[in-house]
Amino acid sequence: MRADALEQVFLRREGGVYTVLLVFESPSGSRERVTLTAPRGDENAAVDYLVRYLVQRGATLARRPRLRVETAGALSDAPRLLERLTTAMAPVRRDSPGRRTSVRRR
């Protein structure tokens, strides 16, 4: 079974772009890690890129996803960015499993 529920997101700024590490989990407990490189931009642009990736993949958010940003070698929770992610993914979360929905851009 493919892991489709996004559990954790780690953002790290490297050389002017954000590296995004995603941890997906399936109901059976299997985990999948995916690393993306977001186009140039700020943290908000990296989250927007992540949303487009998740929609294309047909993935959803876990019940309690976590989003953390690495700054000076330390990880910290980013509630503002998590809110941006959950708001953008809300139409997908309300949809039935397996069905894809377009995401409204703000």
C-alpha cells in the first residue's frame, strides 16, 4: 500500500531555495520519505509548491500533520506555515479518499 497521508514536513533553506523533506504514512504503518526542491522564493512559496505537489500526487494530510523549519541547525514548529498548508489542502481533506479535487488559489 502506498503511503499517502502526509505526517511531517521539514523545510530547510539551502543556497537560495528550500529543500522540503516529506514523511508520508499509510494506514498499515509503512512510511515513505520524499525530498523536493522548491523553486526560488520564501517559505510561503515553498508551502504553495508543496500543496501543488500533494494535489498532483493525490495525497492528503494526516489527522495531525507537523511542519517544522530548520533555522541555524535547529528545528522549530511553524504554526503559520502549517495553517497555510491545512487551509490550502482543506478542499482535498473534505473529499472522499481516492478522489482528487482542484485546490483554490488565493
